[in-house]
Amino acid sequence: MIEVIEQFEPLWLAMAKTELGQAEIPGSNNNPRILEYHKTTTLKAADDEIAWCSSYVNWCMMKAGQIGTGSAQARSWLSWGKEIKVPAYGCVVIMSRGDLHQGHVGFYMGRKPDDVIAILGGNQGNTVSVAWFSIQKVLGYRWPA
């Protein structure tokens, strides 16, 4: 069970939900929608195999009339908007992954009592999905300034 108190749904989260199920295409073909996500970053990758979680969050923010980081790096979101100490429904969550330069980014959906949080994000199992992550991986929570 997810513990969530929804006061309102931010527009960027509504946009994010419309993309649930978008997935990489195995082999040499690419999902055109993922390539569209990439166009919102300076990387402008032309391959759906390139890490795309930050591209997805940038696309959602752009569609909602917000300015994102413009970066394909997940940790770029650590300096975006304003920091919030307690996660709010739909806030941007930045998490550690791999080395000091790697990370993952998505939108906060809720929490289980056992310190596991639900994140709506791109490139989670090569799709846009809701996945569970340990709260121990969280580097920060952000909200538009």
C-alpha cells in the first residue's frame, strides 16, 4: 500500500502519466517518442538505448510550461528549482546509481511504511513506469522555483 496524500496533481505529473508504457524498441529501431524526449536536452541523443530518465523529466516539464535542466544527466536536477526536505506528490526525486556521476530521476508518487518509495520515471526497465526504490538512494527532492 502506498501512503499518499494528494492535494493536487501538478501538470508535469499529469503529462508524465500520459506516457506510461512508452518503451525502448529492441534492436536497431528506436521509439520516436523517446527520441522526442532526448530533443529537450543538449545531448539530443538519436538512440533510445542512451539513458533517458532525465530527458523524460525534461520533456514532462516542458510540456507543462516549466523550464527543466536541459541536461541528460539525472544529477543535473540536484541544482534545479528549490530543494524540499519532505517529498511532495509529484516532486522531482534524484537518486544515486553507480558512480558519483550517475543517477536516476523521476517523480515522487508515494511511500510504503518500509522506506520504499514509488517513482514514476522513464528508463525504468526500459519503459516509462512506476517502480519502487529504497529511500536510501535519494539524493534530493526538488520543486519548481
